[in-house]
Amino acid sequence: MYVFPEMIDMGLDEGQEWPNEIYKMVAQSILLCNPMITSRDDLTNGVQKVLLIPDDKIREITFADLPDYGFEQFVG
């Protein structure tokens, strides 16, 4: 399990950066301390899904919205 805020950066591809701090905060909220994230591949997959959320939705996204963006496996 990934528990420290800094660990979320392990989900970025080499050379990839966060578009802004909001994306990073959303990824941390969804993926850190999540018992369904059991490998680095899970973490990377989740981070890449967060990065696909449109800019106009990222500030307003809720846990109820997550299945619309392919997060079923991460939120149970």
C-alpha cells in the first residue's frame, strides 16, 4: 500500500509531470491508503486515469463521479 503523499509521484511515467497541483491532490485522495492499490502498476494505472480527467471537471469531481472515469476497480 502507498501511504505517503510523496509516493504518488511514483505513478507518473518517466519525464511526466502533474498539469497542476489539483490533479496531484485528487490522485492522492483516491490512491493513497487505498487497500485496492497493491502494486506500483495499480498506482501508475490510477495516476494515468486521474490525468485523463478533463480540466473543467477535476476541481469538482466526487467519489460518485469516479466510475465515469474508469475508477471502478479503485473505489470498490
